Amino acid sequence: MKRTKFIALTASMAALAFLAPLALRATQTEFWQIATFGGFLQGSLQGVSVSMNGELMLAPEMQAVFNPNETVALSVAAGHNGNIYIGTGHQGKVFAVNGQFQGKMLFQAQEPEILALAVGPDNNLYVGSSPEGKIYRVTPEGKSSVFYEPKVKYIWALAFDPQGRLYVGAGDRGEILRIDSDGKGGVFFASNQTHIMCLAFDRQGNLLAGSEPNGLVYRITPDGKAFVLYQSNLPEIHALATDAGGRIYAAALGNAGGVPRYFSTPSSRGTLSTPVQHVTVVATDTGFNQEAQMPANRRATPAPNTGASAGMEYPYPRVSSGQGALIQISPDGAAQTLWTSNREGIFGLAARGPDILFSTDDDGRIFDLKPSSTGPELTLLTETRESLPTRLLSDGSSLFVATSNIAKLIRIGGTPGASGVYESPVNDTHFSSKWGRISWRASVPSGSSLAFYTRSGNSARPDKTWTAWTGPYKEPHGSIIRDTPARYIQWKAVFSGADGASPSLGEVEVSYLNQNLPPEIESLTVIDGIERTRMTGTPLVSPGGPSMGAPAPAVTTTIVESGPYEGITAADPPGKSPIQFNWRANDPNHDQLVYNVYLKSEKEQEWHLVKRNLRASSYALAPDALADGEYRVRLTASDSPSNPPGQALTTELVSAPFWVDNTPPAISVLSQDIQGSGAVIRFTADSKGAPIRSAQVSSGQNAWHDIVSDDGIVDSQHEAFTVRLQKLASGEHVISLRVYDTSGNVAIGSAVLEIQ
């Protein structure tokens, strides 16, 4: 019955497979194992991180430090005075949060969306509003004035150079504006793009810009000379960052060849590739890139270049952008894709020392990409559980995350939290199963702890019909699972840390044994004694009971317009064949099956074994092996080759009646009337068993021709035939009639004529 399903998720990024059962052989316990980054990423992480080498640990401490009671946070900036500024959407509000995480509304623009913030050398905050917006200068005390009116539809990005000049990434004309400290400025660079989405500076003081719709990364010298460093196959470069080594990182998103949706919400997992492997692993619907369910509150909104008017929703978190990628551009200009996803997008991007941090929209995940001598190492740092972390801000040992739906400012510290919970994905064992043991491989420092719980049920998603969490299980070498046998199972691990130390979990394995299910016999067909043509798609066996073979095809007659035998055609005689038993059967557990065939007549009370332990799906008897009469066949199917004695299951099916008839019909000559050179002969054919199915006539020259009965069809136990002959030569003639019944028996009768 049983197939071993050894589910091992290896560390090779080029061969990720999520919970794919591998059948080895029957009659063995099955195992569900998770042991890699991709496998663990399929579960739910609450205060838990997962590293590239497949280790679960407590995530850095996370705390929501400010909630502005707004829907979306669209921009964030750090002030020189320790303040953090948050720009929100729909009401044009800007909030200031001080070092004690006390926040207040600092400014409200006339325009509804604050897409860009920057703190100037004068310690004032510069606010870019949209659509048809302005650039405001706001003092730390909240006094505001219009600094510049750019006369563009969208202000996507603001950045100051070392000389104190403000650069503006704008849309929908794809321009970069430069404004002096006195508020005077104009177009610094006009691209052939629709939007300039993001700005940053490299260590040489060149301006970096990301565009849409061609996904370009520009490097622009202070005198305005532009050079394209990189072109993505995705339409939008959404964010840029640089590290201390001069490397440039670009976050690309959108549907390749499609219309981008800014600040949109995909749902999938991303993957990592390293310089050593020289590959890019693309997220798919298998492995840890399995598509997540999209919340019902995510709905489409117009793109910014559609000219949305007041009262319409603007392009904020709602819909999947399709794809996302993280690109690294080295100082020598070489570019490589470090991370890519079919459905997940990167929205926040920040450098912290040598590390690059980025946020995605799948459960608000924050990833840490750390360079190493063997290639970048990816860690899922934490899940904010928010629908979209729009912006990241690195400030010393802390990382600040601005989120949307609902807008919050979240602080992620530098030390592990005190506790966390990891819930595995639900495992489908396909049948009701008996649970074995749960075991794991982990390192648990002194003072910390790791406990496991399980639950089971028969619905694909855990609900009230599932068992409650049972546990805790604390024996890593194998604890007996106490859940009720069921089809689905899930486990969770509860982490507790102490003094900054965290348990580290590297592998979890659950054993189970499928319930043995009986074989299924789909059909049983009896072909009794003669080859027959069956109609395509007509079942010979049905759940309500087997039926006999399909009837014989009708005999077709072609009229001969001239010759001695009017109304007679040529045909080959049918032949008798063995009694054939055919069947189709399968086993739900994919066990090997053996079959026994039994037979009994209508006069017998007991079944008699014909053949034992058949592996084939058919069996034949010689046509003369049985006496005349009505019979039934019984077929049993057993999964005994794949199960221990006492645990095998058997299914049987009994056919409808079939008839054995080895007695040929009897032919009689009723009359023979000579009429000049012609004659009329009348025959009868009688069968005590199977009905007559065909007849042929011959003039004695070994030429047989089909003939029909007087009632026009040969199909009963009694048939009459009239043979009309013309223009016979003088002398003796032997006229023979040959008939076949449906069991293949043949009889021949003849009449002798003398023509004068």
C-alpha cells in the first residue's frame, strides 16, 4: 500500500522543490521534511528570521512606534535633529516623529499625495506634493512656504547634492529639475521616459536616476551629461541605493511589456542568485515561490499617467505589479541580477554598511542581502505582517519601515526579540493517515527554549474542524504525535530567547502512514465465444452491475443485379474465438495488485477458482472448455504484494450473465421446387441456444454468398430462408446453406436438384 515520500528540500538554489513526494516503494512509512530556505519560506513567520542556509532564528525586535491614522505612507526622510518625517496619501499630511517616537502632524498640503520628502542642508524639510503639485519648504517648527512650482503632474523623488541644490524626479514628462537654494531652477535633464521615479548620488557626486517605462538607470554628471548604466526588462526602476564600496542597487518592478502600476501589491516569493553560480533563480509557483492568496482589499487603481482627477483613487497599494528584481551595478559597470520574482515587487531599498535591505509586499517581508566571498547571502529578516512596506530608512543600528494599508512607522532593532512563532505550511498526505513522530535538528543555547506543537484535519485550510494544537513536544530525537488521524497536518515551533541568544532550527521531519484503501475494479468485460464489434464508449461494466458484450453488428447486403443468386453478396465467414475476460483496476495507494478469477454456472451454488494470482488484466478460456449453459465470472483484486499479511485489502466484481453454447443449429430443407431451368428452395435453421446471426449459400463451387432471412434480418433462434435460382445448367446441383449462431457455432444443410 505505502509509498515512501521522502520530502527533502536541499540547499541548492537551482533545484528548489516544495514538498514534492518521491515514491520509492510500498509498505513503508512516509516522511515530510523541511530543511532549507525555500521550504521554511513557505510557512508563516512571526518574529522569526530564516537564513539562506536554512536556519530559523528569532528575528530582530520589531515595534510599531507611530501610527498616523492614515491609509498610506508614501515617503520617509530622516532629519538632522533626530526627527523622522512621514509623508502620507489622500489628505496630503506630513508627520514628524521625534527620538522618543512621539509624533504629530507637521504640515498639510493642498494636494492629496506626498510622494517625496528630503531634508535640506538648512535642516528644513522639503515636501513634494502630487498631482499637479508643488515643492514646499517646512521648518522643524511647522512653518511652511511654497519653495518651487515645477508645473509637472507628479513629483516622485527629491535629493540634495553636496552643494545644497535640490533635484526633482518628475512625471509625466520624464524630467529632472534642479533648483538652487534661492528657489530658482529649471530642467536639468530631459529623458525620453514618462517618469523619473527615484534619485540618488554615487560617491563621485554623479546623480543616479531610475525611469519608467523602459526601466533605465541613468548616471548624470553635474554638468548634465547622461549615460545609461542599465536597462531592465521590467518597466520601472522604483528605488536606488548605494553602498560604501561604490556599488549601485536598483529595485525594478512591473509587468514586462505591460503597463506598470506604481506602489502596487504583488504576491509571491523571490529568489537569489550569486556571482559564483552565475545564475538568476526566478520565482515560480513551485518551491518557496508559491503564490500567496491575495487579500480581498487589494483592488486596481489607475496609473499616474491616466490623468486621475480629484475624488479618484491614485496609484497606491492595491494590485500585483507582476514581477520584481534587485540589480547590482558594480563600479566598473558590470550588472547582475541578485534577486528576482515572477509576482513579488521590491518597494523599499536601503543600505546599512555592506548590507542591502529591501522590503517586499508579501506579508510585508524585509530581506537582508549580505555580501560574502562565495556570493550574496539572503536572510528573510522579518515579516511586518503589513500589506506593503513602501519605504525603508536605515538609521544606525535601527531600520525604520513605512507601511501602507494601514500607514505605520515600524522600528526594527539590531538584537533578537524575546520570542517568536513559526507555523509550517499545511502538508497534504492525500489520504487519511496515522501520525508517527515529529523530530528536529536545532541548537538551543542555555536559557533559551524551543517547543513544538501539531494539529491535523481533513480540510485543506485549518479551521474550526481541525484539532487544537497538541504539545508541547520537546524531544528533538522523536516525539509521538498525539493528533487524530487525518489527511492534513501542520506543525509550529515556539522560540524563546535569553540575553540576546536565540534557538536555531535547521530541520524538521514528520512521519506518517497512509490508510490502506482497497483496490478499485473499474470494469469487467466478457466476450463470450466469438469476436464482436463493440460500440466505442459503451461500457460493458457499470457501477450498477456489469452487462454483456455489445450485440453483433448487423449484416449488410448488397444486391446483385445479375447472376444465379439474386439478392446475395460475398462475405468471409466469421470465426469462433476464446471466451475472453478483460478488466480495468487500480489502487488509490498505487499498490501492486494480483487477481483471482472464479466461475460458476446458474446451476452451481459455489464459485470455482479458474486462475490464481494473475498480474495481467485479462484471461481467456478455450471456446469448448465449458458445457452449454449460463455463467457468471467473479474477479477479485488484492493489494497483498504491497502490504504485510493481515493488512491487505481485496475488492471483487461479478459480471452479468453470459452464455456458453457449443451446439450448432439444425438446418432443414422444407421444399425444393424446380421451375424449368430455375428452382426455389426453402430452408429453416433452428438453434436451441444462441440466436442465429448470419447465413450463407453456395452452389457447390466453394463460393459462399451472404443471404438474408425471409423476415429481412438474421437474428433469432428460428429463421426461414428462400433461395431463388435461375438459368441453371442441365444436370445435378447441390445447393448448401451455412448458418452461424452468435456463439460461433456453424451448421450446414443442403438440397440436391436435378435439372432436365
